[in-house]
Amino acid sequence: MNVLDLSLPELGEVLGSWGEPAYRARQVYAGLWRRAVGYGEMTDLPGGLRARLADELPAEVEVLAERLADGGATRKALLRLGGRHVVEAVLMGYPDRVTVCVSSQVGCAMACSFCATGQMGLQGNLTAGEIAAQVRWARGAARELPDTTPRRLSNVVFMGMGEPLANERHTFGAIGRIGDPAGLGIGARHVTVSTVGVVPGIRRLAAEHPQAGLAVSLHAADDELRDRLVPPNRLWPLRQVEAAVAFWRDRTRRRPSIEWAMIRGENDDDRQADLLAGVARRLRAHVNLIPMNPIPGSPAQPTTPERMAGFVGVLRSRGVNVTVRDTRGRDIDAACGQLKWEHDRRGFPQESRSTEERNPHQASSADEVA
Ligand code: SAH
């Protein structure tokens, strides 16, 4: 059993059955989630209990590899969760905040033509605990950020591998787990779900987690183009996506974001800008333009700087609030839509750093010396 899948009451039941007093579960839970350490570092617990926890309730997270970029302010990890699922998570330190980009699935079934994960197909769903485990990794990794940024993890975005609203139950469960004040304590207000436009999921997000933010990956503002770039549009066309986002905004009173990867010669013309401006104005949405990140297997190329400026100009002239996303982590393949598990093709990455937390004595020795 992976301890990271257990809620505090569930952990209490297990430890209770071992004859441990109730406060032990709170201690262990706080160690795992709030302090984000392994059993080996929970020196407030008796040694015998730590050994039993490691044997019977391992925290199943292995950091298979880590890579740094942007002077250490961006850090990508290849994580094996629950002993089987391998995904990537990216930590990004900014001057005013620290954000982790988490995966919700292994691979993705949405098949967006320009997205690396979309080419893998769906290999599996992560559990709520496995999604939250990425945030736990980030909390620890944030302590090693350079002094250009805070060292406290503040925000979570579901913009890694997978479609969060195609794994809705576990995505919603993860938002709850991430917000648990006895654990990570990052409230839904600081969590953003990014979706391809899964209409029923958007509506349910408004009901289940009205505090959470919403970003919709539009990428095209007419159905013909969007059918091609974002295949789920054939099931949930633009009109329905827009209605669902309007519903979400009315329910939550929050401003939605529209994401738009700028693809040269595809969706970067003034006509698309004009159509997009219409959608953004009706939804009172913020538009986030993503410089297209070329990936193997797709002809999609980034738009030119001139076209980017022209597109932004059309949106601004219509009074739309627009930003161009920075290109964090490009040189370590950690940019938007680039996360892709190549571990099965390449074998284990060489730079594998650490650690299995199964055995606290092994896992923590390096950390304790450091
Ligand atoms: N399934 C979710 C999360 C995907 S990743 C969604 O669709 O929103 C987050 C964003 O990166 C999405 O907007 C996605 O369309 C975008 N993206 C994917 N591949 C990209 C690429 N190669 N270049 C730029 N953005 C990309």
C-alpha cells in the first residue's frame, strides 16, 4: 500500500491497528506532507515505528532523474509513483511565487497534434495521491531554489502530462489532498486546472472546487481548425466549451484563462485573433499566448516574433487582457506540451540522482549528511 494514497483518517486507522496512539498518525502525516520528508528524517518517531512504516507503508516516490535550467530556477523531475507510473513534474521559481506543473495521467488520450504527450496515447491514470505526491516532491525541491525566488511552494498548475478532466475523480481528489491544512495546505485558490475543454468536467469543477482556477486550451476559434488541432473538439465543439466556461465563471466569479499555442501559419493570423477576441470578451477571460514549442513528429513551428506582435496587437486593440508566456525550461525539455516519458525507449537516465523512500536508512542518508 502506498501511504501517499491514504487520507489522515485512513492513516489513523492503519496505525491504530498497529496499536499506535492517535497523535502518531498526525505526526506521520505532517512529516510526509507538510515537511515533505521521508521516514528516515522523522526523528520525532521511535526507530521501530519508522522501520515498520518503511516496510509496510512505503512512500512510493522515486526520483529517477532531475534536471535544472534557468540558473536553477526551473527544475524538472522524472518521478516513478506508486512503483509503476512514470511521469514528469516541473518546478518553476519566479520572483514572487513558486509554481509546480503536475501531471494527471501517464500519456494522454486527447491526441492534440502539436503536443508530445498527445502522441503517446493514454497509458494510465494517476491516483489522487500520486498527483499530490508531485506537489510533495516540489515542496522539498523548492528548498533548493536559488535566491532569485522564494523557497516556499505557492502554486500548482495541472499543465503537465495528461488531461486532468479525463481523470476527474483523482484530479478532484488531488485538489482536496493538496489543500488539506494538516498536510500541504495549498488552497484551491492557488491551484489551476488546465483542460482541453472537457465540457461536463468544467461544470463539475465549478461545483466541486469553486475556488480552483480554470485555464482552457483553445488554440483555435473556429470549429474547422480546432477539430484538426484539438480532436476532442469534435465531441465538445467551441460553442459548448464557451457555454461551459461561462457557466464556470458565473458560478465561481473567477476570471478564466484561455491558452493558445501560437503555431506558424495555422492559428496566428488576424482572423483567428479577431475570433479569439470575441470569445475572450464574452467570457471576460485572460488570454495566455504560448510560444509554440516544436516537438519531434509534428510539423508545427513557432510563430515569428512579428506575427506574435501583430496577434497581440489585434487582441489589445479589442481590449483583451493578454500575456505571452515565458519559455521556461526549454533546454531541458520541460516546456509546455513537451513533457514526455522517454524512459522506456532510452532506458534509465544517467543522471539518476536518488532515491527510493522504501528504506528510510538508505534513502535519507545522503540528505542527512548534506
Ligand atoms: N490537457 C491539458 C493540459 C495540457 S499541457 C490541456 O490541454 O490544457 C498545458 C498546455 O500546453 C496546453 O494548453 C497545451 O495545449 C499546451 N501545449 C501542448 N503542447 C504544446 C507545444 N508543443 N507547444 C506549446 N504549447 C503546448
